[in-house]
Amino acid sequence: MRCLQVLLLGLVLLQQGCCFEFVIDGEWEEEMQSHTQDHRERHRRAILTSEEQEDFEAIRGDDITVRSYKVESRITSRFAHTTVRSSVVNSGSKAQSIAFNVQIPKRAFITNFTMNVNGITFVGSVKEKTVARNLYAQARARDKAAGIIRTNSQDMETFKTEVHVPSGSHIEFELHDQEMMHRKLSFYEHTLHLQPGRLVPQLQADVYIFEPKGIATVQAANTFGAQFAELMKVTSTKDKAHVVFKPTLQQQRKCENCTESAIEGVITVLYDVNRDSNAGELQVSDGHFVHFFAPSNLSPLPKNIVFVIDVSGSMWGVKMKQTVQAMKAILDDLTIDDNFSIIDFNHNVRCWSEELVPGSSIQTGDAKRYIESIKPNGGTNINEALLRAVQMLVRASNQGLIDSRSVSMIILVSDGDPTVGEIKLSAIQKNVKRVMREEFSLFSLGIGFDVDYDFLERIAMENRGMAQRIYANHDAAEQLRTFYSQVSSPLLRRIAIQFPVDLVTDVTQNHFDKFFSGSELVVAGKVLQSDSNTLTSFTTASAARLDITLETDADTTELDTELAKQQHSFTGFARQMWAYLTIKQLIGERSLATTAAKKRRITQRIMTLAVEHQFVTPFTALLVESEDATERLLADSPKDPKLGCCSGGGVSSGLTPVSVVYQAPPWVQIATTTPPPSQVEKGPEEYALPPKVNLVDNDPHFIIHLPRSNLDICFNIDSTPGHILNLLSDSGTGVTVNGQLISSKKVNKRKLNTYFGTIAVYYQPDGVSVAISTDNITMTDGRNNHSFTWGSTAEIIQDGVRMSIMKNSHVIITINNSTQVMVLLHRVWKKHPVNVDYLGIYIPNDNQYSPLVHGLIGQFSREPEVSLYDIHEGADPLKKEGTIEVKGNKLLVTRGWQKDYRQDKKHGSNVYCWFIHNSGKGFIDGHYSDYIVPDLNSFLYMF
């Protein structure tokens, strides 16, 4: 289906009264069934390319005065509401047409347009397109249409209005649009186009950002020129930022005495937010929730990439030069863990290598020389090239050459339509879909405007990928590299973000095939009425060699209270974001619908939501009418012949299961959207330790429980900060546990206290090490490094090691279901003059060890014979004294108590024990210094 629509809003106002005149409301919708029709479509694309050269001015007219031009964006939790206002006067001596043009992002939905002309106010409302046109027809005499013109700019579209008014008329325009910010390469980017076309006494652009979790970084730039850099003012606090650009009339001039404006370009605001855990950020407001998921500090998954490059005659010159330049940089990015090959095609298909090869410097060097030698010529056989690429991945998979946790993708680069072999687009789409495996993805890059971008987008979407247009200009190589950067670092696979089924409904797409570093997955839905004020999300995913379960929650009332306090926040963001995501998903679902009946059903749902939430979509229109509803103007959102049927970056909805998602995040495979209750009723399991354990806590106080004797023995270790003490070493099972000491901030009561600041558990057979500090928890295996914070509950499984994190509480490490170690987090007041955050260690007696086990705690898995006698009153009447005979030593002991903090981290529970002095001398084997090891993964070999 191809479509084109070019619309212009026009209003003629004469002194005698008001009338309207229809200008243009054209729309092509036809099936491309023949080569002749393909040729006509290519001609249309060429016409559109020429339109790109048209000069743009926000306010157009021969003799007018622009009193003000103001742009304001309010971004709340990644959702932007932008308003453009302008006040214009016809200063000429006769009637004339005045145009008001606004460039807005292609992903945005226009939500309203109002206009006041000499006191006559026109107010917009979104209606189903047929309803709006019928109402419009009732009022038209000599009608003019309203609408959006899609331009060929990379990321923008233009809304144009034109008003014909008599001399001295005063016109006020106001346009509103909304969009969700998409995270790319670790930043959200918001752009404002300022091209007033003349000097404006009141020219101002404001961007207000409110992010509840806090703003990590914010920066702003403009393309007006270096002289305007200092006029960009950025102020920020913990959770708010304000960017303002407000040049004076004199500062707007191109030169000191010029009458022309230098303000012609773009303001770009880049920002990112604070993230306190890999579980994501769950926000609830206005009866809706939004879950943002953007984990970091994870090792990338290995990649298997087949690059499929068009080398037909049309690629000759700059296109090929830029492609070669980009490919050389992309090949440099590959690692030895990645596998790749290159297929180039014109009327024939050639393979640089028939098999996938590792991304070594030798192989990538040879590949660079190959692509440099390519001479474009001939036709375009896309069908065979893609089938060969899929066959290459299938063969590698069947031969076991592909890691089961790796990511396999095909990246197609083409600038034209197929001319050789199978040229029917629908047939190519079916052929590729038939052979593609579920674990493969296809990404399509269309260079220039001679390519059928709609086809490239459909074939990518249908195969868990995305498409992007590459503009054939001087920076095409940079565009190719930027795109590759977005998909070059896959961190997770098979991501599912789930919620209790009795607490939510109408959930948007929540199963994703891949997550790439620097991006973000977003899930939204409605919150059902409940007695609980807490909503919890559960996220599962697969990373390199490990499986992850994450849990986070949100108070359902807290954010609304906070938003009410904010002057510049967008209070309805959650409701609108849910609708935005749902509509974008449905539009993508509609483009892949196989029957007309299914398309009609989806279209109806889109229209219902768009009218309810006031979004101008390809299936709704903005009816602008006077207050008495007798004068009406119509604004349609056209279908975009260059960006598919509609632009946008939504995630698929949970209203019905579909097979693909529509753009950001584009690497998605849809599964069931609402899991059964058994899947979401609980998060990571809590593996409880028995009541009596061996432990080390506080400064560091050791408590050894001897089950046969039913005694608890205590001792302290007074060592030096930085020393690493071995607590458990079992070379037989390959498990070692070590702790590194830290000190208090300063001496207190003539003593510098020491605590455990880092605990490491190493499992040698799998090469897996877990290092737990007061800041984070890191799991490594020698090649991959994954880091998690204390800010969320999580469960991570790698080979025989299971790590269960309870939010801001403790971590339990379980090895082969036979050995457990609990590490307890102690937080102190950050400004405490003496104390520091530290860790406690709890190890059960029933762990299963080999006879080789030892360590300060491990040695007591073989319980020594202990005899306690001669118990008598001590110097302190509250503390009895006695004698313990153990390991051939007679030790004087004192009755006292230490703390077990598992149940009460603030006060602890008393554990009465017999205290052995002198750092456990005589009770432990050797001297405590014998247990000092060189690094956190060391085994103990002294005994």
C-alpha cells in the first residue's frame, strides 16, 4: 500500500465577512502490482526529493510584523508536550496571505491547533477522519483544507497554515504536539526548530524537564552559530532542568546593522536520568503506570552479523564511498567474540566468505580490502542476497558455530528497488519471512529516496528488526556508523516485564527480543483499583552466560503528589504516554495485517484511542472550528510515503498479541502480554538460612556455632585495613570466600575500627566470581562482567551459581544448591563523623564441603571437641568466666554476647557466646595472620 497526502490549511478573511476555499486534499492509496506502478512510485519519490529544497520560514508574508514567537516544551518522565505560539500583524496596505509553519518531530502527534483572527477564535478537536470531514462539509461554501506536509528532512515534518487577511489584521497561532523521548546512545534528544524568517521583538524558547528519579546530565546546543552559544542558558537541580534561549532584537541580527535574522536552525537538548538499579524505574500517575528499563554495567552478548551491501550501478560515486568508509569503521568495532561475513549484490550475489568468521584483526583487515575493491554496476537482486544471508546464519547455527546466547542479525544496505530476480516486494517479504529463524533479526538501511522505504521497514519489522533512512549527503557515513552503534552492543535477550494480573490491565508490549546498550524499553498500562498502594514489576532476561530476574516497585500515590507541586510539569504524562505507545503499536500492527477485516478492526481501535486522547494520526483529523461552529477548517495527518505508513516509535500494546513491534524499541519479539498469575505473584525467591549459623559482623566479630556441643564461641580479629582475610577455602569443591577490611573514618576511643567492606565468593569450576561491596554487586567469569546495585531485588543465575539480591538488605550466594553464603548490608548516616557502610557474612553449618575445607570459618565444619568447665563469677558480675579446652589448648573465656543482624539490622538480636581473647588464638588453627590472602579470589594453602 502506498500513500501520499499533501495538505495546506488556508483561511480567507475579507472585510465583508468570512469564506473558505478548498485547496488540496490529495491521497494516493493503491497496491503496487506491476513494474509500471513501481516506476510511477519511484517518480513520486523523486518529486518529493525536489520539495526538500524549498526554503523554510516559520512566518511567511511580504509586509508583516511578527510581534512574538515562542516555543515551550514541558518534558515529564520522558514525555514531551510542546507548544508553539506566534502573534502576527499584517502591516501592509492591502490584504495578503500569511503563513504559519512549524517543524515538529516525525514521531510526534499533533494534539491541538488554535487560531485567533481579528477576534474570531478557531479551536481544534480531534475526531475520526470521516466524522471530521462530514462536519467540515456541512459548513463549507468555498472551502480551504488544513493539514500537515511531510517533508524530506531527516527527523522532522512540517505543519503549514495560511491565512488571507486584510490590512491591519492581528493573528495569533498556537500549535500543540506530544511525543515520547526515545533513548539512543545513552541520551534522550529533544529538538526545537527556530526559523522565524525575520527579526522578532519577543523571541524565546524554553524547555522544562522534570524527572522524578533525578537528572544525571543535561546539555544544550544550537546550530545558529558560535556567537549564540552563550545565550543558551541551562540551569538544573536534582530532578529539574530549564533550558532557555531568549535573544534580544539586536542579538538576532546577522550583523550589527542587518535587518535579516541569524536565527535559523535547531536547538538540541540532550539529557539522561539517574538510575539506581538495573531493575528499571516504575512510575504510577493518573491511574496509569510506565516502566522504564535501561540496565547498564552488563557485558555485551557476542554477535553474528551478515552485512548485505547493495553494489548496483546506482551506488556508484558518493554513496559507495560513504558506505565503504562506514563499513571500515564498523569492522574495526568487531571483537574476536563476534562472527561476521559480507555479502555484496547487484544482479549477481557474491560472498566475501561463505562461512561466518571471527572478528579478528586479520579477518577484518581482509574484509576491508574486499569492500574497497568493489566497483558498483548492474541491477539489484535483493531477494537472493537476503536468502543467502539467512542460509549463512542457518548453516552456522546447525553446525554449532553460533553461541546459543549470541545475537544473530542481518544488516541490509540498499539504495534502490529490486530490478533482477524476484522483484515483487510482497513475494520477497514472504520468502525472507519463511526462512528466517526466530532468533535472527533483520535491520534495513535505505540510502536516499530511490528506495522503497515502506518495504524496507515492513521486512525489518516482520523479522524483529528496524529500518532507518540514510540521507545521501556528506555525512551518510556518520549516519551509518551511528545506526550501527545503536545495535552493536546487545546486552540482554528474551526480556519480559510483567506485573500482577489483578493489578493492571491494557499493558503495552512487554516481551522484547533484545535490549541494546544505551537504549531503553518502555512498558505502560492502566492500574486497577486495589487496596494496595504498591505496584510491583518483575523483569526476566538472559545475559551473557547468566539469567536475570529483577524486581522493582512504586507507590501508586507518591508521584501525583509530587507532580502537583511542580510548576512546569506535564501532569497527564502517564495517561498520554500509554495512549501514545498503544497507538504507535497498533499502527505497526496494522501495517502487517494480512486481511482487510483485521486492518479495519485495528483502524477502529486506533481512531477510538486517538479521539479520546486527542492525537492527530493517519486515521483522525483535527477539526478547527469557530466558537459558534459555523466556520470549520480541517487538518489531516497524511500517511508518509518516505517513512512507512506512519512515523513513530511506539512499543506494541498488550491489547492483542502481535508478532512484531513498531520501532523504538524496534528489536522486539512479541509474546503473551499478560502472564498467568503464577508467573508474577512473586519475584526472586528468598532462600532462608537456618536460625543458628556462623557469622562475622560489625567490627569484625566472629560467632562460631558448634551444633554438637550446642555452644556459640566468639572472637574478634584485629587486623589492618586493606587486608584480605580468608573465611572459607575448599579446594575440593572449588569454593572460596574472602573479605577485605576497611576502616572507620577516624580513631574513636583510641581505636581505629575495621569492618568488611568487600566480600568475594569464587566458584573455580565455572570461573564465576561474585564481589559484593557496599556500593554494588558484581558477577564476573573472566570474560564477562555484570554489575548490579543494591537498589532493587534481583536473582541472577550463571551456571552453578545463583545470586539472590534483596533490595537494600542482603545477598545470598548459592553454589550448586549445596553451599550458601549470605552477605548483609549495613548502611550508616552518610555524614556520620566516624562510622562507614560495611558488610556482615552469615554461613550455615549444613553447607556441604570436601574434607579439604578450611578458613577462619570453614575449619569449623569439622567441629572440634570442646570442653567447657570452671564457670565462675568474673570481674564483671554480668559476665561469667570459664575455661574451654579445645585442640589441646586451655583457654580462659568470658561470657558475653554479640549480634545477629538478620532479623533486625538496626539493633540486632543478642547471641550469647563464650568470648576467646587475642584474636581467637588457640581456637583457630595457627595465627590469624595465616589467613591473610593476596586477592579476593585466592584459596588458602597454609593448612
